[in-house]
Amino acid sequence: MALFVPCFVDLIRPEVGVATVRVLRSLGVEVVYPEGQTCCGQPAFNSGFFDEARGVARRFLDVFEREDFDYVVCPSGSCSTMVSRYYPLLFEETPEERGRAEALGGRVREFSDFLANVIGMEDPGASYSGRAVFHAGCHQRRELGVLEEPRRILRGVSGLELLDWEDEELCCGFGGTFSVKMPEVSAAMADQKIRALEKSGADTLISCDPSCLLHLEGRLRRTGHDTRVLHLAQVLDPGRGEV
Amino acid sequence: MAAKAGRPGEGLESRVEGFNERARVAVKDERLRSAVAVHSKNTIRNRNAALSALPDAPELRERAYRIKQETMANLDRHLERMASAVEKRGGKVFFANDGEEAVRYIGELARRRGAKLITKSKSMATEEIELNRRLQEEYPELGLEIVETDLGEWIAQLAGEPPSHIVAPILHMSRHRAAEVLSEEAGHPLPPNVEDLVYFARERLRQKFLSADIGITGANFGVAETGTVVTATNEGNEGLVASVPSVHVAVMGIEKVVPRLEDLAVFLRLLARSATGQKMTVYTDFVSGPKGEDEPDGPEEFHLVLLDNGRSSLLGGEFEEALYCIRCGACLNVCPVYRQTGGHAYGSTYSGPIGAVITPLLKGDEEAKDLPHASSLCGACWEACPVGIPLHELLLRLRRRQAETGISGRAQRLAFDAFEFGMRRPGLYGIGAKAARGVQGPLLRDGVARSLPGPLKGWAESREIPHLAEKSFRELWREGRIWWRGGKNS
Ligand code: SF4
């Protein structure tokens, strides 16, 4: 399979990409990282700049369309959705490209989806000590419908107690450029999640969406919380703690 | 200039710019936010229970979408059918292109009837065209008194505030504030408990019901086949407004027509469940014209005003689905942005996700510039909508329209051009990343960025900024550093 590491993971949280590779390799998956990749174009798309997004998306198609990539795996629900659900909308006026986008979109899998539904991972073989809540990014939850998979995987991690939390379906308030354009509303949304997190008694926040995690972590730290914030891959990482 | 929330009579006809400013204030209003939170929580819980007790809810939702789709494809035919059925029963039908025409029609009617007092039941369409204010301003010589008779609407009217939720108009008001408003009307203090307030309202409104010359209602649906105007309410005031005065005017958006009675059954089953979690509203009234010769009560005259006001321009286009809305308010209740800001921040008659979609469509992009961005695109609205309107997709399309017509502004255009330029060239992307790592140094304090320039300033003020890693994933990969003890090196 081919690995798609979204740009902000590449630059800001490379450890999420590293953990993803280690988990996949430990399961015997052969991981290819096409170096020509950059971004899926989501920031431009969500802001309405479809032309610019198309430019970036075309590059994405060129890089990942190779026959020998049976799957494209991505440790971000949101970026996976961009390709599998929104590229067809982006290219709705150019049927040829739309067809290409749909074909590739069918092979794009969010990380936990790939683990649970493609390689059928049973026992994650990982351990973690802590009480955690899981935050499903909105795209992952509503567009991909991949919600039970990561929770099932986490329930198999020894030592990890997965807690329920209030309003868990509510958006964390990141929404890409939304949090830049409306920072106060976005922060108020994050605070609601943080209050629910506090109430749950969890010491760890886990998600399959690094962007939600970056946003919530930023707000948690600013409000003086030391909650651990981890991507699912980091919880499962067989080399946790090593570079 | 930002329009201020709470300005009397503010509606779709007035300016709605300035969501950001109003939202910034609203998110600090703890009382408002907790009122909205309590309402949303209860309503969503009831709604979920009501819908899950309905085993065919998903199929109903699909059917509702299909009926709307088919109706819009032949809207003119259905409206004609509706109009002729109403006329056959002795009703009059007026097709109003915009608010102006609707106001003039009703104003002239009031003049002809020598009307002094108009009672109204809840109607979003008349809020949209600011009927009350404009009738009074444009027909001062008639000295019209116009009274809202839905309890919440009446309190909002007395307070000089527009409704802040499609279904729960005074969601933004505390019980104490409502008591204050009614006490002023009563001329003596009323205790802030619901029973006393309702009792007072009932007493006061009863006189109005009995002496009104014209009753104006909205319409939840119009059945083309039978020419029936259907309203679904919980207070019973609608029946009094529609039947006691000698003239009844129903104002109905043209998109509310459904072809057949059997279609109505689909929507009625969805509406109350989605709006409040009830199986049915307490009252569902059917009006098909003035009273017949052998009927004991009902109005002498019945007028149906079919309001277009920009709606027909959406037919057959990429925004047509916005017309499928049945105004249940479910999208507001689940919207995390609405839940932080309340309805007044939107500055428009329609708030929440559906408001963010239809306000720019009916009023123009320039004025409602902020609204398509008042969403994190989380999709909760689309999930909740009983008609399956892809609201988040419509918001994206509106954003695209802004980008294409230049409303998004030059700065964003330049930024995304640069984004595209860089992201299409991996070499440049790599160089850019290194350069960014270099310049972030001065912005960091103890390894944490404290402030950021330009458009990122607001973001940085409310959260810790993540900074660029020392080595990117790409570099780690290239250097073959992705290994672990006992594991395989790359
Ligand atoms: S858009 Fe859908 S959910 Fe929102 S008010 Fe209309 S029908 Fe209800």
C-alpha cells in the first residue's frame, strides 16, 4: 500500500506518521511512501477556492494513481474524506477527472478503517496505561462512517480504559480555516469538549484526526491541562518512545 | 456596519453583515449559551427518541427528499393547481414576487376592510419580509395594531426583538426577562413562573382574538391537490386567528406546496418529530377557503398570498435543495456554531445552518458574506435534516461562489494561489518547510509560539500554537529512521 501523510502531519506531527508506519510494518504490511506527495488540497477547497484545490488535487491523483498501490492509507479521517468523498464534487464538471477521482477514492482508507476492515486486525497487541476518551473527527464519523472500528481497537489495548463522554458527537471546533476565521467561536466549541473531557475523568484524549488533536491540544495547554493527546497510531505504536 | 442583534423588526430585508462581531459577543454570554444548550439537549433527546420509535424513519426521509425533488421540478404546475383549488372554494390567491408586493396586497386589503386590529399566528415568511413593521410604516393612516398571538412571538414582539430560533422564538430569553416584558405590558409585576405568564397572556390575547378584523397565519404546507393550507402548532392560537376574524390571510412561501394529501402525511410525520420530538403537534389545522354557506364559522374572505421573494431563482440550480426545508429547526439544535452563538448572531430571520444557506441565496452574497463561513462543516446539520438537505455541501458551494465572484477578497485569493503553487511542487514544498522552520524561531518562547502575525492572530490568542517539528516525516523517512527495537528498519 501507499502511505499518504498529510502536510501538517509531515511538518508538525511527524511522529504520527512514524507511528503509522511502525504499526503497519509490525503487522507485515509493506509500506511505500511516494515522495512526490504534498497535500490533498482541503484548505483551499473548504474555503471555496475550488480552482486552487483542483490544482493540488490533480497532483495528488498523479502521485497516488499507480496501479501497484492497492490501497492508499492515511492517518487522518478528514484528509481521507477529502479524497474519497469530496474529490468527486471538486471535479464534478470534468467527468474524466471525476472518474479518476472516484477510482482512486475507492482505494483510500483511513488508518483505523484499514486496520479493522482491510487487514482484519484482531488483537492490537499493544498496551497503554490510562483512562481515555476517543474523539471521532466529524468527517470520519459522518462521511466515512468509521466510528466503531477505532473504538473496538482501543478496547483491545491492554491497560487502557475507554470512557464514555458527554456530547461526544459534537465537533471540536477546528474545521480548518473556520478556526482561523472565527477563532472565538472555535475556542468556545473546544472548551465545551474540554469540559466534557474533564467530567469524564479521562487523562488521555485519542483520535484518528491529527488536526482535531492539534486544535484541542492547543486549547488544553492554553487552559492549563496536562491531558495526554495521542493519535490512535501512537497508542498502538510498537516502538513508542523511540524515534 | 454590523447590524445589531435585537433591533426591532430586523429581518431578512435588513442588513445581516457582521456575524463575526456578534458571535464574538455571544460566545461570552454564558446565560444565552446555557439556555441554548439546555434547549438543544432536550430537543435532540426527544427527537432521537421519537425518530427511533419510527422504524421507517430513514425511508421516510428519503421519500421526503424525493417528493420535494419532484415538486420543485414542476413547481409552477403544482402552484397553479393549488391556486385553482383555492379559488374554486371562493378564496383569493395572490402571487407576490417579493415582500414589497405582499405588504402592498395586505395593506390594501386592510384599507378596504377598514381594519384596525390584525392578529397573527407564527409565520417565518412574514418575519422574512418584516410584514408587521412595514405595514405600520407604509400604511400609517390606517393606524393598524398588529398582534402576534403565539406566546413566544408575542413576547418577542413586545420586547422589540426578532425571534432567535425557527421553532422556539424566545430561546434567547430567560424566564425572568420574559416576566419583565409581560409585566410591563400588564402594568404590574408578574411572577416569573410559566403558569402565571401563560394565564396573563391568555387573558390579554383573548380580547385581541375576539376583536380582530383580519387574521394572518403562515403555512407549513400547502396541498396542491385539494388547495388546503396546513399549519402545525402547539398553542391553538392559530385556529382562533384563522377562524374568528372575518378575513383570513395565509402567507405561504411557494416552496411549501406538496402535490398530494398522501405526501403531506410523510412530512407531518417528520415535522413534529424533528422539531420538538413530539409525534404530532397538538394542533394541525386545515384551511381550504372562506366559510361555506352552510358552515357556522370561518372567515368571510380567505386570501392565500404565495410568496416568492427570490425562491424561484433557485429552481433547477445547484442550490435548489435549499428549498426543500420544512423549517423544523433540527439543524439549528445540532449545530455546534448555533449552540455557541444563538440565533441573533446570524442577523437574519433564519439562523443556524439553514439560515447560513438561504440568507445569502435570498439576500445576496455581499450582505450575508460571513454566514457561509459560520460552520465548521461538521455535517451534523445534514445528518439531522429530516429532508436530507446536504447543508454542508451547499455551504461549500456558497463559499465557492464567493471565491469566484471575488467576494472572498484579494488576500485570500493570493494566499490560496500561493498554496496551490507550493503544493503542486514537492521541491518547493520542501524548501518552504525548511524556510518556515527558520523563521518560526523568533516567534517561539520556551519552545511555544505565543503570537502569530496577520490572519492567524486570533487563533494564536486562544490556543497554544503547534510549531514545526525539527525534522519532517519526509526527512525521517529518507534518512531511514523509522525503526524500533526488534522491528524492521526501512
Ligand atoms: S434545513 Fe432541514 S433540519 Fe434545517 S430547518 Fe430545514 S428541514 Fe429542518
